[in-house]
Amino acid sequence: MSLAATRRPDRAQYGVCGFLAVVGALVIVDAARLQHIANSNDPIGPKPVPIVLGVLLLVVAALYAVDVARGGTGAAEEGEDVDVTSPVDWRTVLLLIAAFVVNLVLIEPLGWVISGTVLFWGSAFALGSRHHIRNLVIAVALALITFYAFAIGLGVNLPAGVLQGIL
């Protein structure tokens, strides 16, 4: 008997199949509710692309379910040196969540540059870097770069907050 035949099937993968099927069905239902607006420039309208994507998601879910039922498993990760038996570092997880929550709270009143700086600096702190001044300088630079990349490159204005008129 081979190793694949003696190994228990990973039933959790059926959850992924179900998730893909639900997302595919939701995409199809949502696309079906779109109004058909055809003009000379776009005779097809906006419906076909999301419907095709939804159908493809359903097909992938079905094929994946068949693969899981046949005992198919993903290849073991060889590039990572991770001890899967080690416990979760809840301190790091909670600090990262706190950095994101602070960003969400501060983005409207203070603006992206300040809240983004707090986000980037807090993430570096949570992940173990203790070079506070260097991290602050890098965080400010990243926040400014992303602010102007969105504004100039994408035409999306992030909130400036208290720095309105300065940026």
C-alpha cells in the first residue's frame, strides 16, 4: 500500500471548495442583477465577464472537490523553515491588529500620512524591530510615497486630514 493510500484525506479542503462555490454563485447572482446597458461602443454590456468568472469559479470548485475526493494533496512546503508545532505568537498578532485598528481610527481625522506612519511603524515594532528612529523615518517615507503614488499615479485622493493644504 502506498503512502498516499494510507494517508487520511484532508477534509478541510472541502471547505475551500465550498467557499469557491459560494463565491462563484454570488458572483453569478450579482452579475445577473446588472442592468443591460448596450451602446455602439460596448454592444455586449457589463454582464458576461462576471458571469464567466463565476462559472469558472464553480468549475474550479468542482474540479478541486474531485481532486480532494481522489486523495490529492498539495506538495509540502520545502522553502520554509517553519516549525508547525510551535505555538502562535499572540503578542505579535495582537500588536499587528492594534496597528491596523489605530490606522482605521486615525485615517479620517488625521489623514493617511499620519495614520499610515503609525501603521508602518507599529507593524515594524510588532514584528520585532527595535530601531525606533530609523523605523519612524522609513514609515514617514512609505506613507508619503504611497500618498503621492495614489494621488498622482492612480488619481485616488487619500485623506490628508490635518495636513490638508500642506501636502
